[in-house]
Amino acid sequence: MRVLLVEDDPTLARGISEFLHGQGDDIVHENDGLRADRLLQDSNFDFVLADVGLPSLGGYEIVRRIRSRGQRRTGNHQQRERECAQASHRQQLVQGEV
């Protein structure tokens, strides 16, 4: 899967990227919400994993914009979504954030 990871914490982004890459995913990392939104307008991704608390444009707003443009993901990625969420949670536990 081609995944856009939008995360401004470099340690968290590195851990999530390494996990997803190890699962065979192609990862594009962006640390700024506005730049990620522009990238989404120009490129296709199967999955977007976005931090909700980004400085310029948070994950909720990114999702709202994706929906307003009518962009939809392809296929059934529910299992992959769970794996990505679990990887993010594990990385936060390692960092002591949860």
C-alpha cells in the first residue's frame, strides 16, 4: 500500500515508518498538514495516517478536506487500518506518551 504519514514528531514518525515499511508499504512522510493536503491533491494514496495535533493543519481537517474533494480510498483496508493504529499506539507507549 502507498501510505501518507503526516506526523511532526520525528521519533514517532520514524518508528511508524519503519514498522509500515517492514510490512511492505511504500511510505511518504510529511511533517506539515498544509503540505500534506497539497500532496494529497496531486498524488494518490491508499491510506493516510495523520496526527490530529499538527501545527498548521490537523488530521481532522485533512480528513474533512479529503472528503469534501470526494477523494476516496481504494479497496478494503480495515485490517491495515488496525495495524497502523496499533503501530502508532505501540510507538507512543515506547516513548511514554500513553
